[in-house]
Amino acid sequence: MQRCPTMTAPTDRWVLIDIVVEQTGYSKNAVYAKKKGGVWTRGRFWVEAPDGRITFNLSHIQRWMSGGLSSGH
């Protein structure tokens, strides 16, 4: 019998804003407002990638949306 390799899903999924908009239903303006207002804090909900683009932690955002994760305040 062959064994299948065990795959584990990463807990952090860093994505660009278009994916956040698509997956959450928030507008780009709403996403940036949460970032700028400190609701979603740097390092936890978003980071600046080495190329300067802002990436968002979709897993954390989805947990925050369901009430399972507090904001960065």
C-alpha cells in the first residue's frame, strides 16, 4: 500500500488586496481604511513585501471577521 505524503496547510496566507476584496466582500477603500486606522495592524494583518507591495494575511482577516481574532488595538 502506498502512503500519501502528509500536507499541512500554512496558517498564514499572504495575499494582495484584490484577493482580500474577492474573498471578504470588503471594498479596497474599506481594506485600506482598516489598515490605516489600525484595526488591522502591521505584522499581524498586513506586511510590506520585499518588493514594496502590501500583502495581507487572509487567514487572520477571515478569523477576525468571524470574531475569533481581535484587532491590533
